[in-house]
Amino acid sequence: MIIQWEYMRETETSRLLYKEEPLQSSNLYQYLQQPIEQSASPILSELVNLLNDDEWTVHFSGDFDAYHFIQRQIQREPTFNNITIQKTNELTSNIHYVREQMNETPFQSWRTPSIQSDVDQLEQVHASIYVLATMSAGKSTVLNAMIGKELVPTDHLASTSKFIHLVDHPSQERNGWASNESGTIEKEKHLSLETIQRWNADPSVKQMTIETPLFLGKASMGITLIDTPGPNNYQDARHKEEIQRFIEQEEHPFLLYVLDVEKIGTDDDANYLKTLQTWFEQSGKNLGDRTFFIVNKVDVLPSSEDVERSLQHIRSFLKGLGIGPVRLFPVSAHFGLLARLKQRGETLRPRDEKLLALYSEELEKLQLLDYCPLEPFEKETLRMTYDSLLPDERDVFVTGIPIVERAIVQLLEREALQTQLRDLLERLQQEAKNELESAGRECARVSYERTQLPKLEHEDVYWKALMEKSIAYKRDVDQTFEKIIDALQSTKRFVNYLPNTQQALYYRSWKDAQHMQQFCANDIQLVVKPPNDTGFSEITDLALQPPQDFFRVFQRKLEEAHHQLKELDERVNFKISEQFPYDVFLHDVLETLVSLMNSASAWRDVNYVYNYQLQDFITTPLDYIIQQLLPVREKIEEISSQSYIHQLIDPHHVAEARRNDREVKEALQTYEKEERAYRQQIEHMQQALQTFVERIEQQFQL
């Protein structure tokens, strides 16, 4: 049986799950609301009562101090012997949260193997810390204390002259290898200090790598501590270049700088720190933010007041170099190493055993935890943890080494995870943006194709075209009738005023000519220009001409009217000749006009011979024809356009127009539906992306 135990240090509350469901119990509820130091034992007892299984496992999710506290409670209490506790990786929990949030979004690109591989990398967070110091500050001793074994050379004559990479590894074998530019030179299992010293003295070796548990295996991520040669011990110019390159090129470089509390303010430290500060400033970074300052050898200080003064002195020294604010961690690396060796079961020399016992009491009085740059609740947690520690664990704790280890792990986990999360978030946002742009392009394509559809209402367009043709046809018929009526009326006017015309021309009377033009000017203009003010030459000339020229004009007008009536009769769906025999009447009028024209040799003949015949043979028939044609015109206007439309209608074309309309409407509906879906998809994607980013930034304080 597996129980999931989640502990939130910030709220000091716990949650118990069995098969993803909360465990319910009235007794459990009150314990789950208490700090782990008070609730661990009661919770375990209640679980024993609730679960009758012989053996069960607790998968614990929370900080390491809480985990080790519960672990010690299980070890101390015989009734808990059937309980096994395992620490779940915090990074694994974080990745699970990221995956859950990603799965709630609609972005398909986030589910590709490439993106999933990037998410997997969050569980494999790695961080490197370069460990720096001037000569004899105790840098190597600090590193040995952190790995719990003497592997880094500490003698000043054989101090580190090569880079030593201490890679966090769960194996206690402490395997390692020596290498140069060409690759690995030598490998060895179960490394010893003697082997490291031999490699350190070998000119062909440029770098050493040791796989070892760091911080007693409490680092939940891949940390590598890199021991560097001191500034006075550079045997290779590339040593300095590598440190500078790490500071300038690494996005979040971290240093662990060891200071000797007895040698604060030396020129060596000042010069080295100035160089480091310059490199940081050149890359736009702050040395104080990226460095853990380890104040070593505080065991020489007699009281906590001396610790406070020394730390203040160091702050002033660093501030004078332009470095600040800073993290200062007072430690005793020498006694930290001895306490760790003893805790691991190694036998100490009698003298070291006595010194450790003595200085452990003195270091406990210094209360080094009070001076460490931790949050108040973290300090309180560590104090409560200290009360439950075993004697050997207390001896390690008072040296300050576990405190700086805790600070390093917490900061690096947060920084490294945040860095990788920012990179992942940036890539996810770019992938989401690509999908949004793709959806936007598809939406624009659909919108454009919708606008390119043929216009709707093909049938209406078809009928409209027919109506336009009908209107044009009606207008043509109208104009034809106008011409016919005008020709008839023009001829009538000419005949009525013919005596006046003849008199004006014969007697060369300009006044009569003007009077005549007042009534039939349009008609006269067809055959003679209006007289000008200079005289009567045109009238005189015209008077000498036979009247046939005038008659011939109106003959042509009547013949044209006759011809147009015949054409119209054939064209319209209404036989004019059946309604009125215009042909007979016009024929008689034309004969009379032609007879008059042929008989009159001079204008005086018009007046004397035909004056009384004109009314009976020309004017009266013309009036009759006009009167008969007017109602015919109205009838034609009424039915001809409708008949014309019916002649033009093609049932096949009408059906095709209707079919086209249906197809266009269906296509339009499809495009509108698709466009609406794309717009909804884009809106949903934008909202999902915003929600995801907000949740991740809030969860991980990015």
C-alpha cells in the first residue's frame, strides 16, 4: 500500500492521499493543520490505526528537513517499523504540474516529441558552481566537508592546481577520471586522496572529475561543484579564461567564494574580487547576487558578538569593492569535515575526536544559524529540526555546513528551474504564436474565398436583366411612336400654313415670313434657313424655286412614318393594322400630297388651285390617323413589354439561376461556419495561452 504525503512548508499543512483520494479522519484533520515537527508522530500513529496492512510506504513530497524529521520518527518508534518512507523529487512534482497545465491547452505543437523532450529536461536540471578562494582560505576543506570525505588536496604545497569537478552522484563508490584536451587519460573506482594528489601533480592532466554524493545526498538536482586553482596558483592561462568565460557566458553563473575570517581585507582577496567584479559587470551581472560567501574558520572566534563584528567587517570590506548586498555564511569547515566523517562511521584520530567534542560545544554557543541569510520561517524550521537531530547530526549542524548546503540547494533549484522554465515558456509561446498565426491565415483565406463567391440572387439578376431589356424595348417603341406622330403633325402644320408660306415667299413679305415661322418654324427649318437681318436674298431665291422642294420634305416624313408603323406592326405582339387600317389612310394622304406637289409649278398655284382641297384631302385624314394611333400607342405600351419579356424567358436559364443561387447559399453558409469556427478557435487559443502563462508564472514566481 502506498500513501502520498504532501507537506507545504509555507502554510505548515499536510495532505494525505490514497489512490489519489484524500484520507478522511476526524483525528487526522487536526494533525494535518499543524507543523510537521508537531504532527509527524501523531499522523503516523493514526495511519497505523487506520491501515492494518503489514507493510506500507509513504511517498513524501516536501522539503528535505521535513522528510528527514519524519524518517527519524519512523526509526525511533518501534510501532512504525512496518512503514517505509521515500522522498519524491520536487522537480518531478513541478514537471507533473507543468504537463497538467499544458494538456489543458488546445495547442497541438505542445504535444510533439520535441516539446515533450524539453519538458523532460526540467527533471534533469543541472547547475554548476565554481568554488574560488585565495591561498589557505580553506576552500578544499569546505569541499571535503560537503562531500563527507577527504578527496580534495588541502595541503598548501599540494593544493589544487587543476580544475576538479565534483559531480553529484548517488553512488558511494566515488569513481573518477583524469582528462586533458584529448579526452580521458585514466579512470579509477573508489578514488582515494592519494590518487587525486598524483593526478594533481601530473602535468599531462588538465582536469579531474569525481562522482560523489554532495551534501550527504540531499541535493535533489544535478549540482557540480568545480574546485578551481587559486589566483596565485594558475599554472595555465586557460584556467583564468575558463572562469571568465563561465561568468560572462553562463546566463545564471553561481560562485562559492571562501573567505578566511582571520585574513579579511587582504590584497589577494581584494585584487581577486575586483577581477571577478569586472567580469560580472562586463556581462551586466552582479557579483553579490550570484555568490555564496563562505566565511570559514569561525571556530577561532570566542563569542557570537565576535561573529557579528567579523561579518560586519566583511560587509564593509566588500562594499568598499563595490560588491553588495551579499550572502554571508559563517562556517567551520575543518570541524564540519570531522563531524561528517564521524557521522559516516569513520574512525577519527583521538586528538580530532577530542577537538570535535570540544569545539562542537563552542560552535553551538555561536548560533551560526542566526547570521545566515535565510527567511525567518526557514530558520525556525531548522531550529525545530535541530531539536530532533541525533548527536552526530548536531555536531555537523553547528558547523554551519548543512545550513549553507540548504541555501545552495534551495536557490539553485529555484533559479535553475526558473531558468529552464523561462526557456520552455518562451518556446511554448512561440509555438503557440505559430499556431495562432496559422489559424489566422486559414481564417483570412476562408474570409477571402467567401468574398470571391459569385453574387447571390442569380434569379433576381436574371429577371432584372429581362426587365431592363423590357424597359429598353418600351422606350424604343415610345420613341418610334413619337417620330411617327411628329411626322404626321409636322405635315399637318405645313399644309395648314401653306398659304401663309406661299404668300410670304411670293410677295416677299418679311413680316408674313416671320409670322409663318412662329407657327411652323421647325418645319420650315427643314427646307430653308431662317432669313438673316441683311436682306431678303434667301427668301427671294426660294421664291423663285418650285414648291416641290418643300412638298418633297414632308413626303419623305410621311413615308418614313409609314415605314416605321409597318416595322412596329411586325415587331410588337399586338397587330396595329388589325386595330386601325393606317395603311389605307396614309396611302391616300401621300397620294394627295404627291398630286399637289406635281401639279403646283409655282407657289401661286398652291394658293389658287389647292387652297380648299388641302383641308379635305390632307389635314382631315392626318387628324384622324393621329386620333386613332394614340389609343393604339397606349395599348401597345401596356402589353408589348410584358409580351416581350415572355418571349425572352428561358425556363432552362431560370432553373440554372435558381440552382446557382442554392449552390452559392450553401457555399456561403459553409464558409461562414468555417470562418466562425476559426475565429472561436483563435479566441480560445489566445485565452488558453494567457491562462497557461499566468499559472506557470504564478506557480514558479517567474
